Amino acid sequence: MDPPSEEGSSGDGQYSEKELDTRIVQIQAKRFYVDVKENRRGRFIKLAEVSTGHRKNRIIVPMSIVAEFRDRLTEFDARNNQIGPASPSPLPEDGKLHSRVIIKDFRRYYLDLKENERGRFVRVSLISRGIRSQLGIPAQGLIRLRDAFTELIDLFAIPAEIEEERVAFRGDLPESRSIRVENKTFFFDIGQNDRGVFMKISEVKQNFRSSITIPDRSWGKFRDTIDDYMRGIRSNPDPPLEGGRDRDRPAGSSQGPGPSNFPGPSSGTSAFFSPPNLGGL
């Protein structure tokens, strides 16, 4: 599944969330909320850390990798017990005693067992589209948090066999691309969730960002529609004057080229906006 990103509480701000269940785990002075949520794209877990001063950090974990994330908590607890109370001397230069990376589409989760003057902890960092969010889990609470994940997985995770049926494409997804148009940048990202493969097109201009998501089954229609508009504009030799009125069109008449200049969607293949090769999709 493709949950909302951690950049906003509802992805791009367009999807309403429904909370299905929650668990609260107190570890030292920190309180962790493990919330199962659902939107029109599917289910996910939002893990929030609330520390002294009510400072809140959170990350979002797609339901498709929640079990792996849970298993990593078990692994890090075992590694912490294996090291014992005495830390290696000297500590590694980066302070990391154990590390793992989980990759899901354009998200990367970095888990690092570290130690400072307050003790050991697991730093969980999520990097998604260049934005980082992170939280710290005290090592002595890893199993309690692991158990909370396990309870929610048993209640709400999609069985593996159903997930296999929903996701038909299993090959490598094409790399992301971007194009610069004047003062705007357009990003093209191919992703995959329990509904299939999709393309996310994002428009970025200074502090403004908007995006649309297009299922792979609609790529051909988008390509053909844009191609038709391109042919229609090229077939009109006289560009419109300022204000949108054609040079030879009297004021007050309808604007824009007629139907002959903009044919309906074609069934032919165009090189413009051609979808990436996805292994026969």
C-alpha cells in the first residue's frame, strides 16, 4: 500500500484518515502512540514519540512492511542484550553499535542502535523525497513496542496471500525523473501499492508543491489526450493574441480552436508522455 507521507498528516492533504486502533507504550519519560489508520489507499501505522515538553516526532510505516519493522525491533533488542551493559571501548566513530535499512518505494528507513550519556537507544530515521523525520526508542522498551506492533498486525494486517493477489507487478520499477520548465520542476515517480503500479507527478515551485497520482491503467489515456492537444495546437498556425482571442476571430466569439483542430483521443502510439517500460504491463 501507499500511505500518506510523513510530510503531512494526510499525504498531500487530500485524503481523510480513519483511526482503527491504537496502543500506548510508556518507555522512561517518553510515550509512544502506535496508531493503525486507514485512508482510501489502504492501512498504515503512524508511530508517534511524545517526550518531555510535549515535543512530538512521528513516522509512518506502510502495512506492507510493518512485520519487517517489528522483526527489526526484535533483532535490535537481541543485539543490545548480546553487547551487554559494557559498551565496546572505544565506541565506533559514528556511535552506531548495530544498523539496518528498510526500503519501500521512495522511502528509506534507517535503524541505528546508538549510545550516549543517557544510555542506549534505537534511532529510527525516515527519508522520503528528501525530507527526514526521526525518533528515538530507548533500548529497554524495544520489546514492549514490538509487542504493540504484533497485536496490531494480528488484527489489521492484510494476509500475505491476499497481498500477492493484489500486487501483480513484481519487477524493478523505473527510476524517478524530473524536468525543468522555466521556474518550475516536475518530478515523475513510479510507485506501487496494493492496488497496482502508479505514477506520481509533482509540480514544485519555490515553497509550493502539488501532485497528482495516475494509475498505470490510465497512462495511455493521459498520453493520447496530451498528444491530441499538441497536434491541435500545432495545426493552428496563428497563435492567439493577448487575452486569449485569436488574431482573426472577432471579439465576443467563442475562443479556442474548433473540433477539427482538437480531435478526440486517438488509439495510436505517441512518443510523447510514453509510459516507462514495466515489463509488459
